[in-house]
Amino acid sequence: MVASAKLRMKVLWIAGASAYPAGAECAELESACDLTVVEIGQFSLADLDGAGDLVCFDFDFPQMFDLAIVARSKLRVPSVPIVILATQLSVDLALWALRSRIFDLLLKPVAASEMAALIDRLGTVSQARRSQSGRPACSPAAKMPVETRYRRRRPVNERLAFAAAYIAKNYSQEITEAGLAAQCHRSASRFSTDFKAEYGVSFVDYLSSFRVMMAKRLLRNPQMSMADVAAAVGFQDSSYFSRVFRKHEQMTPSEYRSLRLKDAGSGDADAPAAEAREADISPAIVHGVDFGPAAQRVAGSDLVTR
């Protein structure tokens, strides 16, 4: 259900995507909110004065400049919820959004039910905000994701971009190459060939690398069992999870956990650097970017630094 008609919210939509806002996400907002659309090229921080109940940034692939605008907007109106829509999400982008106090990060296309649930949550927040005075921002700006420092010379194939976004959103569920190929309207063999050409690794390696990276974050919690970690990242067999993890990290999940907890307990000066390195998915390429030595061919042909 959408927010009550008694509370019609004001929404400022910053259109940074290539297309004018449309679809379920925009229609659902228009039905419950007064929607004002400003193109990113015409946007200024002064537009935020009297922004209302929500500021929504609609991007395709957020870059450093885009996130800088979001960060400055949050400093300008710290009490106003900010939502980011993007065609592809990464763990680093999600962490940046969390640390920057972004209200929500949504993967496009957004289902009508998901947008309706967001509007319900915003209704509660808006009622609370209207009964409070403004507050200053007290958190330092979060470091921007590494991948936003790069941009493509060519657009990502939309169907393969959907595949990568689907993995990022559903890695904890069962995902088969044939099933994802069908969703991308490709044969399994064509999908396999195109995916490797686009991202530099096979679908299976990309998926397992993503899951291992997410598992490494969960393993820092000593209260979480290995079976629970495995299940949380999409492995129903903990023994198979251990084999895949060892293949990628040259150590078992238990050995990795012991090492990370030991580093944390000893105050190892190299621990922050190690955690920063873990933000990259190796050897997989996320958003077409591999930050390791194996990326020389891809980086030389597909990417330029901003």
C-alpha cells in the first residue's frame, strides 16, 4: 500500500540517467507524491531548498562526479531522505551509500511493489520529520567507490548489464547460467561467450568470486557459523563452499577467519590496507573493471580514468 492520501509527499527527482524518468518507479511516485523533475545538468544545490520529503537521484552507472553531487546534497539537507536508483550496484557502492547515510539504494528497473514499500516507509519518516527541527550533518564524507573513478568508452551491453546486476542483487539465491541466459533472451552458449567477452571471466568464476567476496565480509563475525555464512552467500553445501573459497583465497574459510580476527585483535597496521584490497572482487571484473594485473587488456580498450 502507498502512503496515506492525508500525507502527500513532495519529491525532487534528479534525472541523471540517459532516459527521462518513466516506468513503475516514476508512476508509483506520481500516484502518491508531488514530483518535481530536474535534469542533472541543470541541477544546483539551491534546488534542494524546500526539497520536501525525498530527493531521488536516478543514474545509469554512478560516477565520481555523480556521487560527489549526492554527498554535497546530503550535507545541504541532512534531514531529507535521499534515494539512489542505478542500473548496476556493487558492494562498494552499497557501503558508500550506507556510510553516507543514504536512505535507500535501488536497482533498476524497480518493481512497483518495491517502490510502494519505499513510499510507505517514507510516509512514516516524513511525519516524524515534520514534527522535528532541522539538524546539522555530523558524519565525515565517505570515501567514494573505486569504480566511480572510471568511465567506459562504450556502453555496457544492456542484457549483460542486467545479468551482472541480477547477480549483485540475488547472489544468495540459486542462480544458474541457463536460467540467467534465458532472462537475458540469449541461448546458454551465446550468453557464456558474450559474458566472458564483456567481463573477462566466465559466468561461473564471476558468480563464485562475488560470493567469496561477500563471504569474506561475513567471516569477520565470529558469531556466525560456517554453514550460515555459506548459506547466506548462496552455497547450500558448506563443504563445496570451503573448496571454492580455498580455490580463490588459497586458504579455508576457517583459516581466513582466524587470520582476520588475529589481525583485528593485534591492531595490525596492515589490516586496513588488507580490508581495502578485499573491496575488489578478484579475479572477477565488476562493471567491466579489473583492478589487478590481469586487467591490462580490458583497461587498455574499455576504460579511461576520469
